[in-house]
Amino acid sequence: MPKNPPESMQHHLRQRLNRHARERWPHVDAIAVRFRAGFAYVAAELPGGQSLPLCRLRFTGVLHTWGFALYLASSDSYRHNFLPSGLPAGSPEEALDCAGGLYLSGLAI
């Protein structure tokens, strides 16, 4: 089973995603990130306590490059996908922008 990144990387990822979300989607309360088997599951915490899954990041061993899988609400699953750059991996912020553009833009107040 793949290992999760070290605690320091987990903390850094959470900080990066939350900082980026505050700038890009101020109507989101927070970005929640949970780790399991080498993956980081990213969800938006919305006002009223609702949690909205966005994407799954795959730890590549490099702090600034993560694999990307988009959450598919229609099947309640994650599917490997390409980022707007055309690559299957990139920065956590790029992944959040891609998923957030699909799931968060329509929620703006």
C-alpha cells in the first residue's frame, strides 16, 4: 500500500490549498484534506456545514507535483484526469483551480 507523505508535507499541503482557496473562493469556509494510502482527498467546507468533494491528489514524492483525479458526483468516485496544462500532474493549486472551477464557481454568493 502506498505511503502518505510525511506529516510536515501534509500540513504544508493543507496550508497551501486553504491560502489559495481564500483568495480564489472567499465563499468557501475551508478546504479539508484527508490522507489515505498515498492520496490526499480534497473537499470544500461550505457555509452551513456542507462538505463538497472536489478532487484526489496522488503523492508523487515531490512536494510541488501531485497526480490529479477529479471527483465525479454522478458516480461518487474519482477519475484520473488531465489538468488544464494538459498534464496528469501539477501543483496542488492548479488541481484545486480545475476542480473548483467546475464545482465552486456556481456557488459564489
